[in-house]
Amino acid sequence: QVQLVESGGGLVQAGGSLRLSCAASGSTFSINVMDWYRQAPGKQRELVAAISSGGSTNYADAVKGRFTISRDSAKNTVYLQMNSLKPEDTAVYYCKGHSVIPLRDYWGQGTQVTVSS
């Protein structure tokens, strides 16, 4: 089992920055990809950024150039640095870990990010 706990959300003005953290515990050796997703009210959950165990990253077009995903393997923590925030970035942000053995996904409880205009 893997447990994921997000932190770092909050209220920020447009143009501001936040850094989200996702701390993993348990059988973290089985995790090969970590993702950040977000879900705005009335919308489907969408992938924001992903990072592999090798450090490869991928971003949604809406956040490219503004968000940066990184991981600290020693701390079993993944970060999402969010700069130049816009009101449309307002959502609950979730961390997801993809495990290969067993083959399954683990989700955190989410952290609210609110960007005021």
C-alpha cells in the first residue's frame, strides 16, 4: 500500500505562486510515475503534470511554461511549483502515484488552490 498526502494549497492572487507537495509513504518502491491532476467545479479531473522515476516530465498545454514538477526521491516527495497563476487554475489538486507491482493507482486526498482575480 501507498499513502499520498498533499499540502501547500491556498488562496493566492492572480500572478502569484504556490508550491504543492505530495509526500508518499508505504511501498513507494513500486511507484514509477507520479502525476498531478486537478478538478475544477463542474469539470472533469485533468492531468496537469507527470514525472517518471527517471525524471522525464510532461505537462498539459495549459500550464506549460508556468508549472514545474519535480521529485525528491530521498524524501519520497513530489512537488508542483506553480507560477503566474490564473483564476482558471482554481481547482482541487490531486497527487497520483502509478504502481507497477501491483498494477494500480494511488490517490491523495487533494488540496484546494484558489486564484483570485
